Amino acid sequence: MYVSEELKKDPEIYTAAMKNDGASLEFVSEVLQDDRELMKIAVSNCGNSLEFASEKLQNDREIVSLAVTNDGWALAYASDELQKDWDICLMNVQCEFDYDSVECTLEYTSRELLTNPEFMREAAYYNEDVYCWRTRVKYEWVHYKKKLNIF
């Protein structure tokens, strides 16, 4: 998509665009990718538009919360710090409704939380697919270690 440099800097045009398609954030200037209000509109419409946010906004709790509520995959674009955040990751699991989605969203949750029994119990309380995911991961790890003769 071609957009002139002048239009890439116009917040009014992109605010209207974000209301229709948050993914169009990819085409705005770096200055607008750091605009908090514009980002709130974008991630509310398309969680994965977090990918095009500034690093500062990828570490913004409210922005990331809006993004993962819209699309659990958005956690992939959150800062490392927020991928370790109990509440953000739990919110992420709560918003996913099928096994494949849970598997993908947990992929971006920190190992620290995934190995915390209390976190996993709470996550499973909100979404039973967490137990299925954890069981499959353990099964694959055991078979992987056998294949490498680690036992």
C-alpha cells in the first residue's frame, strides 16, 4: 500500500483508518507509532497491530491489555517484561476459547510463569485447554529426551 510521507504523519487520517482497520498502523510514521491514543484505537480493533507500536508502547500495560483482550497472539509483540506479567498473561488465556489459540498464546508467556504451578492452576481455572496444552508439552518433552538418550 502506498501512502505519501505527508499522509503518514497526519493523525486525523490514521485515527479514522484505525477505527476501520488497526493493522493499517504498519504504514504510519514512527511518531504516530508512539501515539498512545492512536495505539489504543488500533489494538482495540486489531490486537496484532501491537507489532507496529513503539517499544515504549509495547511495554505499556494498558495498551498490551487491550491488545491481548482483542487477540491473544498480540502477546508475541509485548515487551519481555509484560510477557512475564501474571495479570497480562492470565488475561491472555481468559480471552482465548479454543485449544489452538491457547497453545499459541501460551507460547509467548514467560517460562517463569509456565513453570509456576499456581499460575497454571489459575490459568486452567479460566480455560481448561491449559491442562491439555501442558499435558501435550510434557509428553513431547519426555519423547524428545528419549530420542536424544538423555534418560
